[in-house]
Amino acid sequence: MKKRSVFLSFLLVGSLLPGVSSASAPVTSAGHGHDHGHAPFETHISEGLPKANDFKDLTKAPPIERDVTTKILDESGKQVGSRTFKANTGDSISTKASTGSQKVTVYAVADAQYRAKYSDWQTRIVSIIEQADVTFNRDHDVDFVVQAVGSWTSSGSNSSQILSNLQRSFDGRGYDFVTGFTANPNFDAGGIAYVYNSAPSGSAFSVNLDQGTANTAKAATHEYGHNFGLPHDPQGSGIVCLMNYDYSYTVDYFDAAHKNQVNRNKAWYR
């Protein structure tokens, strides 16, 4: 793994992470203007994505490029089973031939509240990631592979604290991405993530609220964008992009500047 110091600064109004000083270097705000030649910023927690206006599930199964056998882990990381998710390439969105050549590994975890709502929680969270994967496969030659699903006990009084809890609970597991899914009533955003300024020293972390599999997939794609270093586009700018709150739940692509940034930064996860 690449090694570097990680400094965290909140863009949200809320308490600081335990053990992180407020005297860290200034953070360039993510999302004020569209020139992506920003001065260097410290890794920070994104502003929370607003919640969707409705609850919306996917109306069909998302594309899965190949059969994948996924480990089922308990919260300590011990394997307690496995499941095979069969390839589904019957539509025009994705085929085995178009599968991204760069594979990135994902550990997807659902908290107790999410698992209590859905007996099929494993299928739901894999489906969400596979739907988010459409954008990265299609536009960036990156294929998200869910290698493991597991349980999580979320805690915190707001979304940023719950993200910090995920990071503390699952850092060092060896996956490129750890993605949390929550129905915790204290989670006060549609999604939230760390915005990295260089390759993470361990996994990249994000958390998404249960808003139905369709809306949560859009939120997850937005939050993965942050994990690739993307800032927000300003609302009201007319920039049509997943990173603009005005379009986060209605489009499935990044604008040209952000596409170029993902294409540069995807090397972080090689």
C-alpha cells in the first residue's frame, strides 16, 4: 500500500474527529468554481450529499460482468460463508467484452438497522455497487469487484461521525474501497465520503443512506467520485454532473473536467 500522512478537516458543521487537531493546514473548499487545477488540499470529509426527494428502487437487475463469488464476513473479518452472484450482461449497458480492465476491490458492509430492514441485504448492497459501477466501467475502464460483504455496527450522532466510525472499524482490511450502507436514524445525509488528495494509505471510505437501491446507487457513484478526489460543482452553475447536487440523483456521468480527474487519479487504486 502507498504510505502518506492523512489529515482530516471537516467541511460540515460538527465536532472534530477524535485525535485530530483543528490546527491542520487550510482546506481548499471542494465545489466553488469549476477549475480543477485547485491548489493542493488536505484529505477531508465531504459535505454530506442531500437526501433524495423520494425512495426509489431499481426496476431491473444491474449488469454484472462475470460470475463473482463474494465472501460473507462477520464484523471481525472472519469468513462465515460465501455467495456467488451470477453474471447479468443481457442488456446494452454492459458486456463481458466491455468490462473495465482495471479491477478495484470493494468490501461492502451494512449496519444493523439496514440488515433489520432487509432479509436480502446482501443482494441489495451488491446490486447498488454494481449499478454504481456502470459509470466507472463505461467511462473510465474501472470495474468494481465486490469481494466481500459483511456486518457493521454503526455509531455516531451525525453522518460525518458515522463515516469516521466506519473508517475506525474497517481500516487495514486490504480492500481498495470499504463502502457502508446505513439506515441509522442519526445519518443526516444521502451519502458522505472522504475526499482524498492522493492515494489513500489504506482503503477509501464512504457511507450511503438507504434511499432505495436506485437512489442509493446514484449516491454511491457520487461518493466514489469523492474517493477519486473529485470536489463538488456549485449548485446553480448549470454544470450537468453527478458532483453537482442539482443533478446527483438524475444523471449517471461526470462532466468532462471530472472525467479527466478520475482518469488521472484511478492510478491510486492500481
